[in-house]
Amino acid sequence: MIDAIDGSTRSKRALDAIGEELAATTSITIHELFCADIPEKERFILNSLLERMKVFDYDLASAQESSSIQRELKMQGRMINVFDVLIAGICKANDLKILTFDKDFSKVKGLKCQILT
């Protein structure tokens, strides 16, 4: 999400990919964002953006999906960042498509995912 507000070329690609679709995020993504060292100007923009977005929380269905994803990836020896597993679980539980620069999400079987380059 930081890529969408920093004014870079990646930012333009992310915003073009979103287009007219309704943008949403996850509570886990918000946690990751606020743990990062973000300049005050970008933090203000981020807060303004988040206030207008639908936020999907980590709930029982998400926990069931993410635990299944983690077991499968671990068995395959293809484990990804635990936050990404939780985000993938939220997306699968809510039948959401994820738009990301992180190629690790492509390892998650059945996840609707668009990897940006």
C-alpha cells in the first residue's frame, strides 16, 4: 500500500492496476504498515486513504484458511512470511483478489492474486 502513495513508478503501476475497482485492505496489512518507519507526510496520506477503505479483519474463517495455507506451504517446503499467510487467509475466506508486488503470494494455491512487476 505504501507503493501506492509514494509517487514512484511502482505507485503509478499499482494505481493503474486498481483502476475503478473498489480497493480494500486487511487489518494485518494495516498492522504491517504502521510498524514500518513511514515519513509523517506519507503516514497522513495513508491514514486518509485507510479511512475510506473497507478493512477485512482476521476472523474464524480467516484463521481456518490461513492455518490450512500454512500447513500446505510447510509440507511443500515453500513457507512464506507469516503475515502474508494471514493476509492470504483473509483473502481466501472472503473470496478477494489480492493485488501485490510480493511474488510470495503466488505460492498460495487457490488465491486470487495479481502480481505487479
